[in-house]
Amino acid sequence: MNKTRIRPGTILSFLLNPRLLLCVGIGWLVTNGWAYILLALGTALRIGWMIAVSSAYMAFLWFPFTPEKIVTLILAIALLRLFFPHDRRTLKRLRVLKRWAIMKWHGQKKRKVKREK
């Protein structure tokens, strides 16, 4: 069996883990959510600077080179390790997915297997 193959169900079960979803939500609030909250408050309270700052940040997020999603994911993984350090199953799956991504990124070198006759 090919050890570099990851089933979609494995990735899906990892991504839908409640602990990871909590950490992704907190990471999203840190990177993006504040702008949406500030826009809603600024609109409700009619505060111009809140609307201007949040609108400018959200406009910046639409540029193709913004690393916001990568930062959110890295922050979520760091929060997962901080909040749930004893969750061996999720952290093991994270290490397996990291190893798989590194192998896919660098390209797996095929080994020649000697067959005995």
C-alpha cells in the first residue's frame, strides 16, 4: 500500500474536528472577525473611523497576495497545540498530514525494490 496516499475521509474528519473548528474560529476572529465586528458596530453607532478602518482592511483582504488564510490556519494549529496539548489523536493526524504535504511538495522519490527470485 502506498504510504503517501491520504484518504479524503481522513482529511475531512480532521478538518471537522470540534477542537480544530474552535481554534479556527478563534483564529478567524483574530485575523478577520474583528473587522466585521468593527464594521457592524461602526454602522450601528454611526462612527466613521470604525467603518473606514474595517472597510480598508476588508478591501485589503481581497487582494490576491494577502496571506490571511495561511496566517489563520497557522494560528489555528498553534492554538490547537496550546489549548489541547493532550489530544494525541488530533496532533498525530496533524503530523501525518504535515509529512504527507512535505512529501507531495518535494516529490516522493521512488525506491527501487529488489525482488527475490
